[in-house]
Amino acid sequence: MDKALYVAMTGASATLKAQASVSHNLANASTVGFQATLSGTVAAPVDGAGHASRVAASHQTLGVSARAGAVHNTSNALDVALDPDRWLAVQAPGGGVAYTRAGNLQLTPNGLLTTASGRPVLDQGGAPLAIPPHQSLSIGGDGTISIVPQGQPANTIAEAGRLQVAAANTAELVRGEDGLMYAAPDAAPLAPAAGKVLTSGALEGSNVDATSMLVSMIQLSRQFEMQVRILQKGDENARAANTLLSSR
């Protein structure tokens, strides 16, 4: 009986963690460029001295979904939708390089190009991109930013910089606690992508399938209820056994 209780207890704990992962995905179903977290429950033999007779249920993050999100046109010059396996380089909170597919860019009052969450966008040299005063701006398919300088004729076009866009499969990256993607600790720096890397005036939405996430939430809820019932039945059986022993 103690084995059943142990498995049910660890299973219930893993189910709660899986429910939190599903809830996080659902909360980001409308977040630009968000990629769903993949998770599951695995068997985890308990290590230690003694006979190896205990196997726990453990929640495990399996990675990030590489499925592309829906792309929709916005006609906003600062919006970009990254091509498959292309990542926009931004400055990480710790000062390093992080990557994102969220292309809803913004300009600060002092001309610094940032993501919607405020992370500075990096240029080809790894420095934060600053855009000088301009009348109009456009971003080419290769990430080149062209502007018409303030006070200049419309046919005067100058290059203001180029977005640093890296090429990598989703499986090669690791999601940090801040939601940004990072190169694996033992991996080489990501190589820059050549040629067309993005579509300007468009945004890639979240790749979360809200319907399947809702179904998963219901399934996990019922699974948790079943595991709690096993714990309750185990307690009832233990009470009944104690009653029989005390009556002898």
C-alpha cells in the first residue's frame, strides 16, 4: 500500500507542475512570437541506499515547440516576422546576447530600438541599435534598416544599421527564466543568417493551440482528482487495518 501512496503522491505533485506549465502557455496564447513550453511526466527511480523498489513520477520540461505561429500583416514599419529558424538578437538582462522571435519593435524617445518588453535590439556588431532622427523608416528582408533623414528629400535614403539575426533550430536553444532564448552553455556562438531573414510589416503570433491546452488542462485536473482519491483510499484502508488490529 505504501508504494501506491508514494506513486500517487509524486504523481499528484507532477500533475500540479504540468498544470502550471499548461496555464503559462494559455496565458501567452496572444503573445507575439511566443513558443509553447513542452512538458511531460516521466518515471524517476528513487536513488539511495536500500532495495531499488521505489519509482516516483516526475515532471520534466521537454523543450520548446518549434511550430510556426500564424503571421499577419500590420503595415507597421517597425514590425517584423522572422523566417523559420531565424532569431532576433537582443541584449540580455545580464548584458549578454539573447534571442527572440517577438518582432514588435519600438523606438525609445532617444532613438534606441527595443523589443516590446524593453530589451535593446543588437546590430551586426553586437551593439544596441540607435536610429538617428528620421522622416520615414523601413526594414529590408535582410534586416537592413533604411531611413530618410530628418529634413532631407524623400529620395534621400541612408542606411541606419542592420538587425543581427541568427540562424538556429529551436532545439539548439534553451529558454531562460526571463522568457528569452539562449545558446546552450557548451555550444558555439550562433552564426548570423544570410539573405532574407524576415518579413517587414508583419508579426508572428503565438504558436500555442488554445483548444488543445484547454483539453490538457481538463485532463490534468481529472488526473489530479484520481490521484487524490488513491491517497484518500489508502488512508481509509490504513484506518480500517488499525481498527482490526486494535480489536484483537
